[in-house]
Amino acid sequence: MYRESIDKVELAELPLIQFEGKINLVESKEDYLASIKYLSKQALLGFDTETKPAFKKGEYNEVALLQLATKDHAFLFRLNKIGFGNALKNILENPEIQKIGVAIRDDIKSLQKLNHFKPGGFIELQDHVKDFGIQDFSLKKISGIVLGCRISKSQRVTNWEAADLTEAQQVYAATDAWISHRIFESLNQQ
């Protein structure tokens, strides 16, 4: 059984972890098709999205990045550049491909504004960890409790619509999707 919670001081003392596999930045049709081919064969994917932050009241930005990750590959779909095509939609609708993430309801709603789809195979990590007695629901704290590591959130409010994503942005985005995959696998091995 896991602890219910972890405090900020304890969390800050844990070692930092980040995705160290292959990051696939999907910005072209060729990259898109190769990524879809790979992802459609997977049984389990970490899932997340990134949106350029809005700092004015009433301002809204569309999802700029969709991240899907396996144990050693992360795919960063630049939706602001390539759009949200039907092949990608099919993966998000496929009930046989489990997609794990935190606070996924809002991510799904934002994606549905780009291309309507019926979500299939999504697992909310915040609900899943309750079965293990965990009561802290931020991705950072779940990582600390389950994996004994912390993740950086320093790139969260950066410009996800930038012409080029920095290496720091790419690693952050890949880590956010991958860590959900890693936590889910770790929980289910118990």
C-alpha cells in the first residue's frame, strides 16, 4: 500500500526524474504517418496536452500540443502546425489502447473543439490511485508517492505555439505524458 500524501518539503528532497527515451516531434505529414503507425500498435500510452497560457480574462487558446508516450518513445504532435487529423482521432477513440493521464477531462474537451471524437480507453490516474489509498492528486505528488521521484513543472507556462519548441519544452512535454504511463505500470505491478 502507498502513503496517502506527501508534503512539499519532502517532495522537494526527492531526486528529479525526466523522460530519457526518444522524443519524436511531429510537425510534418511523414512524421505524422510514421507516428500513427507506431502508436496504433501500442496497448498503453501516457497522455497529456499543452496549451499556450492565456493571461487576460476571457482570452482562450486552443491546444497546441498533444503528447502520447510509451515506455521509451514520446510523440509530440504540434496540433497548431499540423492540425488534429482523423488518424490521431482514431487512436483517441480506440478502446483497446489505454490512454493514461491526469485531469484528462479538460484535455479531452479542448481536443474535441479541434475535431470531435468519442473518447475510448482513457483512464484518469487521479481516480486510479484512489484504489491504492493515495489522496494527493497532482501529477507531481503522485510521482513522489508512487515512484519516489519528482518531476519539474518549470516549462508549464511557456509558449507552446512557438515556431520551434526548445529542448527544455520538449523534455517537459515528453515527461508529462511518459510519467503517467510509468506510474500506471508501477501501480499495476504491485
